[in-house]
Amino acid sequence: MAQVTIYVKESALEAAKIAASRAKISVSQWFAQFAEAQEQKQKQSWPEFFAEVDQLLLREPEALDGWNELLKDRYTGLGVDAPRESF
């Protein structure tokens, strides 16, 4: 098993210690579980990812408002697409 050194704010470390204590595991095990959960999320398929996002939107519509704000002007000033040619 690999070893890592991480640097976090003192407040984040305290939060991790509390979470590990509640789970009755070491801080090292808590971080390992967190990393493994992230690994599993990265392995999920695109349909599962979008289904998760859709569920988030249904539960908390305001959670994605930031994305809408970020992307609202995405295509502004790009002009009109040229007609596509058939082959």
C-alpha cells in the first residue's frame, strides 16, 4: 500500500478527525475510504454520471444554478453556423 503526505487546513483536519472518530476508524483509514470512493466515482459510466446529476437537480434545483450562470453566455458572439454540406 502506498503512503502519501497531504496538506490541509487545520480546520479540515479537525473535521476529518471527527468524521473518523464517528466511524470508529483511524484518520488514515478515513482518508483511504474517501479516496477509494472517489476512485469508484471516476469509474462510473457517463449514463450513471448524468443520472446522478439529474437526481441532484430534482432534489435541489438551486444546486446547479451556478452552472447555468456560468454557461449562459457560452455561445454569445460566435455568430451563425455555416450550413452543413452533405457527403
